[in-house]
Amino acid sequence: MKVLIFVTGLTGNTGQEFLKHCLNEEIVTVSRKIQNFPDTIICEKGDLTDAVFVESLFQRYQFKEIIHIANIRYTELLMSLAEKYHVPRVIAVHTTGIYSRYRSCNALYQEIETRLFNQTFEHTSYVILRPTMIYGNERDHNMQKLIRFLNKAPAFPVFGQGEALMQPVHVEDLGQAIYSVYQRPDIRNAHFDLSGGSVLTYGEIVRFITKQLGRNVFIVKIPYNMALFLIRLYNLTPKPIISTEQVLRLQEHKSYSHAKAKKEFNYNPRSIEKGLKEEVQLLRSKGII
């Protein structure tokens, strides 16, 4: 039986960046729809919500590693199966959202990690990677939306003073970090925060983007309590595109040290200024802005 890597979330943005580093590896992944992957990748049609289906993969394939990039909700299932089928290690991509002071944002993450850290595993191990907000290309769900809005809008609302610190991580740096850990089988039962190479306030990020776009956008500062009231009203409408949680988190500092990752596997992410400049250029080259 061939020894393979099981990778979840391979069709997503982070998964695609990780894949660029291991095109010669033999991989099993899952997708709700069969994808067009290279010959070295076996794509099984299914869903991680189906525990019976997921276990069937462990019965049919021998895995040497699990790279879990999909939803954090499935980490416990994969850890239990890794223990049962003696898979040496699970690398799971979680989030620095676990540090949020809002229970609505962090409760699930904290519960999952607390249960994980309180368990003893005899036949497997884990590495938890916690990226900050991920950005970097047309597929990201964060900065590219902000860039596109600032490229068209004459004015932009900032909730509060815009002084919350941010340290987003470029998706390419995250993909490289996952691969670096994969290349280090000696790293076990550890966790690392993966932030970007520099820190800016939210307001500074907005101003930096408008400068890269060559636009003068009028910044409208909306008092926090008023913004929260308006967003809660707005969220009563069908299909709102901004959640109350997003507004709450915009007031939080989201800057975290990655010194531990730098020391352990030479993690060296690019600055947010460099990353945003590259993303604006990329979006322009693709005709998105």
C-alpha cells in the first residue's frame, strides 16, 4: 500500500499555495465536486461532515501525514482517526481568532483546542498553526474586497478611530510555513502563531492602499457605538455583507508575535506594505481593478 499525505482544504486559497510546494508528493484530498488535479493527487468526492466517509479513507489508504487546512471544526475527528490508524502527525491550520475577547468569535476555537491539549495521544501528534487574517491575491476574502471598494468609492467609512493594530499574513507566506513544518517531522505537539512581517493600524492600511491606487478617498470616521447600532439594524436585512462580529473585531488589536515560528522553522513573512503593493499590482494585472 502506498504511503500518502491526506490534505484537506486543498481547493481553497491556502491549500493551493501549499500545493505549489509539494507537486511531487502523492496526496489524497476530498471535495464535494471532483477537481482537475495533477496525476499525483487523488481527489475523493465527499464531505468532511460525513465521519463514516472520512474514516473510509483511512481504511483504504495509508497516510504518513495529515495536513488539515479546512475548517477547524474537523480537527478533533481527524486527530481521533490519526490516533486510531497510527498516522504520525496532524498539522492543523487554526486561527488567531482564538484570542478574541468576544465569546461569539472565540468560543468554538477555544473549546476545540482546550480539548485537544488535554488529551494524551500514543500513536499520533499535532502541530497547530494559527494565522492572522489571510490576504494576498484575488481569492482572499479580506484585503481584495477592501482594495476593490477603495478603488471605486469616493468615501470610506471607518468605524471608531481606526487605531486597532493589524498584522495580516500573506497567503504565500502561510503556504510556505505549512510546508516548512511538513518538512520538519521532529516538530510535534506544538503550536505557532503566524502573523505578517509588519504591523499597521487599520487606518494606516486604508491610507496605504489608497496611495497605491493613486486615489484620494475621503475617510469618514463613525463613532463606534453609532456604528454598532447601525450594523445591528443592517444585519436585520436579508443577506447582509458585513456582520456585527466583523465590526466588533475591527476594534480589537490583532497583532501577534511570530518569534516562536521564526526560531523553530525560520518563518520570515513579508511586510504588509510589500504584500499590499504586490496585491494591488496583481489585481491590476488581472483587470480586477
